[in-house]
Amino acid sequence: MRVAPMITLNRKEQKTLEKLARSNTTSVRLAHRAKIVLLAAEGLDNHMIAAQLNTGRVQVGRWRARYATGGLKAIEQDLPRGGRKQKVDHRRIIELTTQSSPPNATHWSTRTMAEAVGASAATVSRVWRAHGL
């Protein structure tokens, strides 16, 4: 069983977190995380915090640990999520489009570009639209 890290706050951190927890303009996620840290600083354990805030114990432990290691910056943003890595090199598509022409043609079509870079025609079309081409 892991022991939750102890959190002690100085006056400035306490005021900042209280302001975030009460704010109507901050994101709901950040306000929730600030409440978790404030309750942890009061000495409550993860089960008690989870019950009081109607959230999961694991989530409480996660934000408590992140604050303990990284401070306010650590709870302001989510960690990058996993997922499939981008396979298409957008720079290459833009470079080929603007700097060259396909063999036996005067300009690139989405299909010929897709074949040249190993992507779908829809992907090439999205890249072109995003870059105003």
C-alpha cells in the first residue's frame, strides 16, 4: 500500500489554491484539483477526500502526488495522452506541394500527393486546407 505524500502549503500557495477553488472563471477541472490539494493539506486521506468531493480515490491520489512533486504547474495541465503517433509528415506535404510537381503533370492532385507520401487523399486534403493551399 502506497502512502499519500504529505502536502504542506505556505500562505501564498494556500491563498492561490483557495482562489482557484472558488473561482467561476477557472476551469472546473482546475478548481476540482485545487480542492483536492487543499483538503490534502488539511490532513485528510484519499478516501475521505474522494468521499467529500464525490470523486475516485485514485484520481485524488494522482493529483495529490502531482502537486507534491511539481506544485501548482503540475495540476494546471493534464499530461499528454497516449495515442497513435502521427505518421504523415505535414512539412513534407507542404514542401512537395510548393516546391515540386509530380512526374507527367503540372500540379499535384490529392491522389497523386497521397500516393507519393503514403497517406490518404483525405489527409492530404486536410493538410492543404489547414495551410491555405
